[in-house]
Amino acid sequence: MSFYIDRYVQVGYNVYGCELALLETSGPFGLNDGNREIKDYIKTSYGLLAMLHSVARKYCFADVKVFKKFNVYFVQAANKNITIWRFCLCDAKLYSIYRCSSSEVTLNYKESEDCLKNILNNMWAFNTYLVESSEILKQLKVSHESRKSLVENRRPGHSRIIKLDLHLQEVAEVKLNSAELVSPEELLMTSSP
């Protein structure tokens, strides 16, 4: 399956080689196309899954407790909103995506000051999320290296180390109950923490 994402964020690529966030714009500003928003949401979920799996394979000996703290992100610009989503492994073969924040963009100059403050606050929070994920990447690398050494040198406890691959769902589906989902607004409500 191939798909196109508008942008992605790489952090410390020379050190970690990992992507942490995707950007998807669902058409031009103000386009009210619910079907396109939902399609982009699903498409990007597969991209987030691939990003999470890539990190798990890169640091396959890392402790799963540390990996469960690791998140990848999706910034969706659709209609007049900018929404930040968080994606993670919450249990063996079970993933979670939920909305962190959302900002409405306005062209009305009377409302623009409050709108801009809200957008800046959300982008600052997004920056904080990326810094947190970068820190957890460091922890994953350290955990991976120390546990890999145990396995390779067959030190005591090496047999209890389970590779992260076993916690991943190799063939995953993004499912939305279309009988209950009528519009993208409902997607935002049902996905909120």
C-alpha cells in the first residue's frame, strides 16, 4: 500500500533516524469535505503505525514499558481546523489514537487575536510533545543497547527479554464504525481523551 503525506518531522536523524510526526492537509482552507477528512485520517493512521513499527524494529530489544510511553503525532489541517493527534502502543497488539488539541483558524480580523493565541498555544504544546518523544527515543536507544548486550552475551536474565516485534500487530486495520460516524466532527468527539 502506498500513500502520500504532505510532510513529516524527523528528529535527530543522524542519531536516531526516526520520524515523529506527520502533517496532512485535507484540501484548501475552508474546504468542508467530511469524506476527505475521514479518508485522510485513516490514511495517516497507517502512516503512524508504520512510524511506530519502524522505531520498534530499530530498537527491538528495548523495554516495552519504555516503548509504551513513546508517541508519534499527526497534525491534520482540515476545513478551518488544525488538530493534533497522538498515536501509541497501549498494550500488546493494541494501538490508540486520540486528539491532543484542536484550533480553529479564522479570517475574521476581530477574532484573529484570540485565534492566533490558541494556535500558538497548541503549536507550543506540540513542540513539547515532540521533545518528550525525543527524550523517550534516547531512553529506547539506551534500553535497547543494554538489553541487546545481555542477549548477545547470554548473561543472566537474557532469556526473559522479549523483542518488541512480539508486541506489534503485523497486519492492523483502522476501523471506524460508519453506522455511528456521520461527520468528521463526530470523529473528533469519539476520539477525544
